[in-house]
Amino acid sequence: NILKVANFLTRQIDIVIIRQIAHEIRRRFKGKQVDKILTIEASGIAMATMLGDMYDVPVVFAKKGETANSTDDKYVSHAYS
């Protein structure tokens, strides 16, 4: 039997750091109306979730590609990286 530790040792989210960054982002947008938090599908979800909770607004994430359950009701844009 092999215990795979990668999922809980190397792929962790440091909540304390994420919270501190979220507070700084909120400070920088002080006085601005925030209705939604938009982020990319992978890397931004943790931060966006923390900000969404702080602002009490929905979090929306953009997907890189179409999935099997995609509908026609979506926004599409070309992005280069």
C-alpha cells in the first residue's frame, strides 16, 4: 500500500495568506461597487472565493475551453497568452 501525499502536502491553499491578500485587494478597491468576482478557472478560484465571501457577492469563473455540459448561453472571447 502506498500513501500518496501530493494531494494534501504539495497542493495546499494557505488560508492565512489568501485571507491577507484578499484584505489587501479589498483595501485597494475601497469605495468601489463590487457586484461579482470574476476569475480564471484554476488558479484564481481560491482567492475569488475569499473575496466573494468578504464582499458577499457571487463568484464567476471563466473556463478555458468548452465542456460537455456547456450551453449556448455564454460569453466567448479569444485570449492569447
